[in-house]
Amino acid sequence: MRQPERTVADWFGEGLKTMALHCGCGHFATVKLADLPSTLARTRLSANARCAKRGRRGAQVMRDIEAHYAGVEARGGFGAHYPEAKG
């Protein structure tokens, strides 16, 4: 069963600050969640996002992977979460 799409408020609750939007025309944008109007808090961003290049609705919304990797590096990198193996 497919999970329901999360809302802007859900992402804030997870501690996310940005989201990545990809349009079918190939245009890509990163959106700061704090810059969005508070009226969008309980809505699905993909249904309301409009491509700045073509004006088309229905962008694919996903985690801002660059921000995600920057956070991982700030916490010590990928190996920081794994204890050393004992031999």
C-alpha cells in the first residue's frame, strides 16, 4: 500500500529546512521551507508547486540530498554511526 504524501508540517517535524523540487521539463529548484506561506503547512507541496521556468504544476518533491549529505558530514561522516568491530 502506498504511503500518503507528507505535508510541509511533516517535514518541519523531521527537522528538514529545505526540499528539492524537480519538474518534468528538467528544471530543478531548492525551496526553503521557512520561506513558504504558513497556509501551506498542511498541504502537499507537489500539488501546489509551480515550475518557475514553464509554469507547470505537479513537481516531484524530495529530500534536498545536498543538505542531507552536508548534515551527515557535520555529524562526523557515514562511519561515525558504526562502532568499531571487535576482533
